[in-house]
Amino acid sequence: MNVARLPSLSREDLITAAINGDRESLLTLLEIAQPDIRRLARRQCRSSMDADDAVQETLLLLYQRVGMLRMPLALPGWLNTIVRRACMRLARTANLAKSEQIVDEARLVERPTPEVRMDIAEAIQSLPLQYREIVVLRDVQEFTIDEICGALGLTREAVKGRLHRARLLLREYLLK
């Protein structure tokens, strides 16, 4: 909180000033409310990414609609409702995306084997070199992570990160 900007206002006066359209009060309110909103989102959302998204959505709604509040003391409950709804919506979206991914992967498995092999080969060829060599070593030649580290001179974290990214790119390519 930047107390120097508005040293004489209590929290309730700050909220009232923000409701009445005072820009400095609104910016200070956003700054003060963010830690509380983040704490709420971390408790209510399934993942830290969802919590970050819920915080951003809540701050945006606070910025856009604070003038709609009738009572300053209603702000904490209002923010809690916004965070809870954002977390629930993000969870539904994640579940829907996951079920769509399962359907897409099932469709891929049902295709004839020669066709799938050609698509996989094309997908691997489409990868940037740094990802392609990791995938070939791990999934085709069945090297262990430590063997890949030794062969390429990379850390375990780098190998695992590249392998993860390569598999995401392959999945994206194959499910187009």
C-alpha cells in the first residue's frame, strides 16, 4: 500500500472514494486488495495457474465495476464471490479441455497403424532440432534421462523440460 499517496484515508473511506470514481483511490485499492484476492484464489482454485487467472479477472472486475458497489463494507464478500466463480469456471474449462483431449487421442488410436506411423514420423520431423534429438533418443532409441544428459551435455532438468515441450508439440501436431 502506498500510504504516502493517501495518508489520511481509512480503508472504508478509500473504498468509498474508489466507488465515487476517485482514480488514485481506486489504484490504491487495487494495490491493497491484491494480496487478499491472491490468498482467496490460492485456497479456492485447483492450480496456481488458475489462481493467477482468477486474480487477474477479479482485479479487472474490481477496476471496471467498483462504482456499482452500494456499501463499502460489501467489498470483501463481493471479491470472494468473484474469485470463487472464476475458480469454478476455470475448473470447468479445464475439465472440458481434458475430456476433449481424451476424445481426440482416442480418435488418433483408432486410425490404421501405417497412417499413424507416417503422421508420427512427420510430427517428429516438424520439431525443432533441440526437441527432435531428445524425442528420438528417449522415445525411439529408449535412452534413459541420464544417458541423454551424458550424450548431449545437458542437465536433467533441461532434458526433462525439453522432452515435455517436445511431447506437447507432437501432441499438438498429431491432433490437428
